[in-house]
Amino acid sequence: MKQALRLAPLLCLATFASAATDWPQFRGPDGNGHSPAKNLPLTWDTTKNVAWKTELPGKGWSSPALHKNRLYLTTAENADANLSLRVLCHDAATGKQLWSTEAIATPPVKHHSKNSQASPTVLADGDRLYVHFGHYGTACLDLAGKVVWKQSDLQYSPVHGNGGSPILVGNALIFSCDGGSDPFVVALDKGSGKVLWKVKRETTAKKNFSFTTPTLITVKGQQQLITPGSGVVCALDPKTGAELWRCRYGEGYSVIPKPVFGHGMIFLSSGYDKPVLHAIRADGKGDVTDTHIAWKLEKGAPHTPSPLLVGNELYVVSDAGIASCLDAKTGTVHWSERAGGNYSASPLFADGKIWLQNETGIGVVLKPGKTFEKLAENPLGEKTLASYAVTDGALFIRTETSLYRIGAK
């Protein structure tokens, strides 16, 4: 592992000691893109405010996860005829690679040119790491990099590769498996990897494949697992997989954004070819398509980036770079402006600002509010599809070849 850029020692490790500023899974501690991190750098480029830059082996688009002063990512490396799906651990203060472990070895399957074989984000919990590689399988490691268990029995036909990340609900590790046919949602025992429940996703969509990450919410004291797929979003009982309600959205497929919840509503985008943002009241039963859709946004809805809810305002950025601010309760558009570039990464809210990352490596910082105000544009000059990880004083950015810590030296 090469250190392409290594600047003088940073802050002491105590800077990272607070678990409150960890980023242990896709979209952060609560899975909604929010962080309590403070004192983040407003401006940077390839040298300014770059604390360190470390080259990464292989290829992967999993976003960094931060847990107990360490950063975790996945990558895919070619190993003879097989693909070595690996977990990487880096020291968050220095960028030094601490270990690299092969989680799964498998013959490669074709994937979309914009995707990778290692796209889902690591989930860190206590003394365990959970890594998911879609149809290739799922594994659990300890913090020293030792594989605790593997689960490769859940076969399905992939389309464009893997994408959605798992979440934890109690002892259940839950993820969606929306392949080319027979899509399903499954829960594994986090201690053993054994299947706790598996439910078929009932949909009439002609194209079944999607890549979403579930969202856990609580409505009137009952937990709901929100699992979007092609043509339909389903709310499941996370203990059993039993369906509580569903809402259809036609032929929407290749659904990617992770839903967010607030004001009694789920906010989600309905997928390719024409994404539509839906606000769905989450207190229904059965098929709520005709009764519980509060509003829709058909112009500027994202296909890939997840929505971001901050107070009464909902922020979205389309893949083509149209950023919009809406009244979350009514869907009224306060503003819709070009943020610049194309987008895959999901937005972040931290330190009182909104942080976007476009596909050419430009970080765009916006001021939240009903009036559009761009605070900064920060170029790294490298392709990036991954979302931010964040802690007090620093942003972590994965590009096509490297991992950066952006923060004061």
C-alpha cells in the first residue's frame, strides 16, 4: 500500500474518540445522512486542507465507514480466474492501512461500467463488521480482520452488479436481493449468518432489478422496515418479514436511493427511466397506492442520490445535477438550481451545511434554507461515486483510486 501523499502528523487520536462522530454505515449513524460532526473544512482542493491521501488497491465504490478511529471499505481485486472481494481497514488519523482481508473469492460476473463488484458499504457494530457483496455473498469479520462467518447460499440473478447495503435491526442483518427475477428481502442472524426469514417481493414490474438499502422507521410504536424495489415499496415487520403495507409506482425499476422518514411520511424516488419522488404517509395497511401518497415531484427527482430531510425542508439532487429544496409537508418547491456536474453520491448534512459530491470529484457546499446559496466548490480532479464519511473536523472521500482525509493539518 502506497502513501501517495502523507502530510505531517494530525490531531491526536483523542480527536476521534467520540462514538457520536462515527459514521458506521451507509448514510451514517441513523441512516439518514445526518452527522453531529463540527468544524468541517469549507474549502479544499488536491493540496489545500488535505490531511492525507492513500492509494487504494483494486476497485470498489463502497462509501467509507468510520468506527472506533478506523475506516473500513471494500474492494475487488483480480486473483487469477477468481475475484478477491476484500475488506480494507485504515487508521483514520494517518491513513495507514492496518489490514486487508479476503472475505469472499468467486468467479466474476459482468457488471455495469458505472458500478463495481464492491459497492455496498461496510456496516460496523460493536466488535463486528458486516460486509455484503450482493449475489456474491455476505460475511462477518471481527475488528482484527478475521472472518467470523460467510453466507453464500442466497443465489439470485444479478443485473448490473451489486449496490444496496445492509442494515441491522436487533439481531437481524437485513438486505434486499432484487435481481433479474424472483426478487426477495432477507434477514440473517448477525451472529451466525443463518437465514431468519426470507420473503418474496411481489411486484408486477416488468424489470425486477433494483439496488436499494432498507430504512427502519417506527410508526405508532410499531417498527417498519421500508424496502423499495421495482414497481413497489413495501413496509415489512422486521421480526418476521410480514408485509404491513405497500405502495405501487408503476414500472419504476433500478431503484437506488435509500428512503428517509419524517413528518409521518416516507420520501423515496421510484427509479429509472423517469424517476419520480414520492411522499407516502406511513400509517396505512394493505395497498395504500390510492390513499396515502401525499405529493409527488416529477421534475428533478434523483435516480441515484438519496434524499436529505433537514427540518421542514427536503433536499434532493438529480443525477444530472439539479439540486432542489422542497417543503417536506406539501411538496412545494422553494428552489431548483444547477449544482454543477452529475451526481451519484448521497448528500450529507453536518456542521449546519449541506455537502454534495459530484462524479468528477467536486465537493459542493450549500447553505440550508428556502433560498439557494452555494458556499463553496472544491475540486479533487478524480472520479468519485462514493458518498462522504465524516467526523469532527474532517470529511473522508473515496475516489476511483484513493481515500482522502479532508481537514486541517
